[in-house]
Amino acid sequence: MARRFTIVCDDDQARIIETLARRYGITEEEVLTQLIDLGLDARDEQTV
């Protein structure tokens, strides 16, 4: 089951997210999803 969260970014973070979305032809939502996934993967690797 999918859940929805709200993320608040400052202007600099928002620009970076927009730039990544444009560069890779994906939505800002997908950029955020990928960044969260990468962060969670990195966290899991540190706890092993």
C-alpha cells in the first residue's frame, strides 16, 4: 500500500531537484523517490 508524505525543501534544494528532473527527463516526484531510496540503501549498508 502506497503512502503519501510531504517534503519541504528550501529554494536551493528545490532548484537542484528541478534540474535533476529536467536533466533526466523524469518528474520531480521521481527524483525525490530515487533520492530517498538511495539514502535508505546507504543507511542499510552502514548498519550491516
